[in-house]
Amino acid sequence: MSRFSSLHRSTPTRLILTWLVMAGLLLGAAYLVFELGRIQAGYSLVAAAQERNALEEQIDRLQQDKQELEEQIAMLETHRTIDRESYAVVEQSLSGLQTKIREQQEAIAFYRGIVSPADGKAGLKVQNLNVTRGAAEHEYTIRLVLVQAKKHDRKVSGSVKLSFAGTEDGKQKTYRYIDLVPADSASKWAFSFRYFQDFERAIMLPDGFTPETIIVQVESKTKSIEGIEASYSWLDSLG
């Protein structure tokens, strides 16, 4: 009787252990299938880590160059107070170094925005939007920089839609990007990247139209990566 009771009590325990082992095997198999799918899709943990390390090394180099430039500026400022005869030469050198420092700061901010954004949020972001005047009247060039911040385990692809809101003949008017594209330019605006992508597109504004706002819609076709929408002042973006 006691032997039967012991066997009866051990049966549920064996069943539980069996189910746990089976669950562990299933989870392991599912993970292997997931990793195999990512490898077949072109994703490599090693490659992604190497690319991220390259970006971080670039940031370190830029910071080191910036520090060296600041030290040179400090030395030149000292020389400026000592040697007034070479004042003009020193001033020119200072101006050049300060320009380089600004460029270094912009580059550092750009790469940090990809690797570790200030808001700590991952996903698609508009890093920069600039508008410059073209050679012809009413012609402008739109420069847009998109980045994928923080997470870079996959490429993100999709399309960009721009629209321009303003006034025409005293009334509110909105034009789509495809309405303003020159005849020899592509009307579709697709993207595909892992870290960032830089675009330059030309537009021709209609006579009498005064733009006020640029609306940017970035549509993502990649699962788990959401699209974004943002508005920018035309005057603030005009450089």
C-alpha cells in the first residue's frame, strides 16, 4: 500500500518535470527559428555590433579633434595678446579653427542622435530639414535627413510624403510634394536604411504661392517601427 502511494505521489511530479522539459525545448526551438529567419533576412549580430562600434569610435575621434582645436584656439588667443603685429594672421586662424569646431560639434550631435538620442526614444526621426533657394525663380531644394535612433537591428523602409501649406491669392492653400516636382524629377520618395539617409529634392513653387509650413509624413513599411509626422516653419527652415 505504501509503495503504491509513493508511486502515485511521484507521478504528478514526473508529469510536471516532463512538461517543463518539453516547454524548454519548444522555446529553444522557437528561438533558433527566429535567429535563422533574421540571418536569412541579412541580419548579423556581429555586423550590427561592428557598425555600432564604428559609430561610437567616430564620435570619440570627433571629440578628440574638437579638444585639440580648442587647445589651439587657447594658444592663439594667448599669442594674440602678446604679438600685436601678427594680429590679422592670428584672427584668421582663430576664425578657421572656430568654424572647424562648429562642424565637429554638429557631426558629434548627428552621430549621438543616432546612437543615443537625447530623448532616449528609439525609432524613426527627422534629424534635419533645410530649404535652400535654387538657380531659377521659385525653385528650391529640400534637404531631409532621416535617422533610425538607438536600435539598428534591422533596416527600415518606407516612403516620405511632403506637403506645403501657405497662402495663395489671400486664401489658404496646400500643395503636395508631387504637385511641385519638376518634370525631370522622380515624384516618388522611397527610403531604406539602417542608420540614416540623406535626401535632396527640388521643387518649383507656383506663382503667387507663399509657403508657411512644411508637413513631413514618414511612412514605415517595416513591422514594429512606426512612422512619424511633423510640421516645420518654412522661414525657419530656409537657409
